[in-house]
Amino acid sequence: MMRRVAILLPLFALLAGGCKKVDELQAALDASQAELKKTQKELEAERQANVELEAENQTLQERIAELEAEIEQLERQIKDLAEKAGLTEKELAELRAEKAKREAELQVYRDLFASLKKMVDAGTIKVGFREGRLVVKLDEGILFDSGRAKLKKEGQAALTELIAPLRDVNRDWIVAGHTDNVPIKTAKFQSNWELSSARAVEVVTFLIDTGMPAERIGSAGYAEFDPVADNSSPEGRAQNRRIEIVLMPTIPKNLQDMLSNG
């Protein structure tokens, strides 16, 4: 009898230890499943936020197609109005001037699309529209190391490719620096304002030194206050750390006259 008890005691201990291991494994599994659900929820929230942001933007090809449709519509309006009695020469001239302005804008975008297509296809840059302005976007990782404002070699190479396309457009450009919402405080940069501004100036200086007319380009720092993605995830923050080169709009002459006279 004592021998049987002696044999069973280690067996009970083994079973008890096994139950403990099962409980530990189950707890780890439950924790993993909870973490997975949390991650899936975060990813879905980020996906939805990005869908909404992308809906506000417009690709270069979409803008070209839109302008082509607008020009066709203006042409039809001119023809229709020309056939109607009572249309003044002034009204016809205004319509023709508007059509010419759209055609000039269309040509700018077509030329840019052709000259930047290689870089877009390679993933070096992204080109689109935000708030009605054409934007050439470069990720921070191509241009700068984390927390620094000195251009990397690959960043210099990417910007060098951009010189000719930017210079060929007879318009002004603004280089805009953007960060994520993680605060920075180093000996050199006391805030994201300083970091974003320093990076924009660094890009402008390089572009001017390599052939961009100084009178056609400027810089601005926006810190974390103009995001293109949700800052709650690493992926969103990575998208927000960027340099944008923005094509500035032209002010119609009649509006210039109004402003100067008013």
C-alpha cells in the first residue's frame, strides 16, 4: 500500500504541474488574442482614416482628366453662346480667356506628369493634389535620418532628379517640412517647428545650389499640424514625416487689379 502511495504522489504532482502549464498557456493565448483584436481594430481605424484622407486628395492623372472635361465644357459653352443673339464680345472674350487659362494649366500638368513619371513609378516621390494644389511628396526616410536636418546621399540624388521638372514650370514653388506629433527636444531642435523648418530650408538650399532659381522657391515649416495620416500608429506617423514641394497658384490679373486698387 505504501509503495502504491509513493508511486501516485509524483503522478499527482506531475498532473498538478501540467494543469498549471495549461493555465499559463491558456492565459498567454487569451492575451495574444486580445492583442490581435486590438491590433486589428487599430489597423481598421487607420485604414478608414486613410480612405477619408485619400478621398480629399486627387491624383495628377485625375486632375488632368478633370481639366480636359472642363475645357470641353467651356468650348461647348462658347459655341452655344456664339450662336445666341445678344451675346457681347466681352462675354465671349471672358469665356475664351478662361478656356485659355485651363488649357495652360492642363499643359503644365501634362508636362510635369511626363517628366516625373519615372520617379513616381520607382516610388521615389508621390504626386497628387491637396486643397487644390499640386504636391510633390518625398518621405522623410529618403531625405533625412531621424531627428536630423542634413540631407542624405539618396535624398540629394532624388532632389537632383527633380531640378529640371521644377525649373521647367514657370511658377513658384514652396518646400514644406512636416513632422509627426512626437515631440522633439534636442540641443539643436527645441521643437518640431524648428526641425520641420530646418529641413525645408536644407532642401531649398540644396535645390538652389544645384540649379533652381532662388526667386522661384521658398520654404515653410508646419511641424505636426498638417497631417496626411493618423498619428496613432507607427505607419501613420511615418506618412506624416515628409517634405512636400507645392506648386503655388497663380492669381488672375483681374483679381490682382482688384487687390491693388482696393
